[in-house]
Amino acid sequence: MLGPVRAGLWPGEEIAAWSHANVPGVRAPGLLVVTDRRCLLHVATSSVPDVDTPLHRLSGFDLERSKSDRVRVQLNGSRGQDVLVELSLTSRARSRAVGRVLSALTRHDILAPESFDAAMTSPLPPMPRGVRGQARRVWVTVVGVLVLLVSVAFASPFVPGPGALTAVAGFAILAKEYEWARDVHVWAARLAERFISWTRKRLRLSRSRTGVVQGPEPAAPSDRDVRQDLEGGCERTG
């Protein structure tokens, strides 16, 4: 998912930290990226534009632990340019990624709440999974792997079936629990969008070329025109 973000960086701009993020009310996954110049919120869908906020326009951020396994971060910007995201804390790796992003903001003199200690490796401790969370992870893993195995079977010449579509469905299931599967699913979705767009352009171009070459069909001669042609031929013969 970092590919489009890296492609849009300014010359000499470098990424300081990043973390997977979710925007409330948006199903598509996103990224919260902090560079040495900006704070970027990138959502993996063309329907939601990226939010690009220079660091000098951010005054601070607030933390709200709305749920035990995630934290809601509100970046307070000037001119009403606030950014609201939710960051997952279901593992130590995710917690450290969130800590690196928020610590990168504090290094640019962006005020943090008093409860946030940027000197800690994991300023926001992860929330260990309970029995229900572990059961959900196991269920998602088993179903996702089974769907991927079915896609491999469909990809063989002996079993007919939509192998690629089944593989995308398997990664979509695994993306509910694994970031790597989420990245693969986003990559496949973007590839499918490009292919559909390329196919539509080719169809429109083919139709336009066909219309230019063939041109409009000639109109059928009327009875009056046929009668005039016959009379003219008889006079020339006489």
C-alpha cells in the first residue's frame, strides 16, 4: 500500500513512520504516514481522496481509547483541517507502529496528550486477545487458507473454475486479521481496476475506429429516382 504514497512524495522527502489505519465510516483500509514535511492519510480507494496536511499546520493530537483493541487519534490542524483515524492495538507490532507514528509527530513540536510518553518503545500498550478474539483469528485463518487452496485447485487445468477470483476472495478473508493479506488484497483490487479501465478504453477506441472506417450506410434509392434513371436511359437509347 505504500507504493502510491512513495510515488507522490516530493523530491527529497522521506517517510519517518507509518501505520495501518481505518477511517470511521469507510470500509477500505488506509495508511497514516508521517514524513519529514507532511502527515498523509491514504485510503486504498479512488472514491476517498488523500488527506495531505503539512506538519506546520498541525497543533497537536488527541487520543481516545474508544475500544480496548484500538485507539482513535484526532489530528488537530489549523483552519479546521482535522483528521480522525482509528489505529489497531491488537498486537505488539501494531502497537509499536502506532507509537512510531505518534512519536514522529512529537518530534516536530506537535503537542501530545499528557498520557502519551514518546520515550517508550510502545507508548500505547497492546490489548491481548481474549478467547473470542483468538477464536475469530483461528476461524478467519482456516477459512481464508481453505479458500486459497480451492483457488490453487481451480488454477490447475484439471479443475475448471475462476482461480483468480477465488484467490482474491481468500485474501479478502485473511485481510480481516493480517496486514500482509490486506496489502495483497489492495494490490489485487488496484490491478483489477486498472485492467477494467484499460478494457473499457480499448472497447471505446475499437468502436470509434469501426465507426470511422465503415461510415454511414448509403440510403436506399426511392421509386422516383429509379423512374428518372429509367426514363433517362430510354431517351439516350432512342
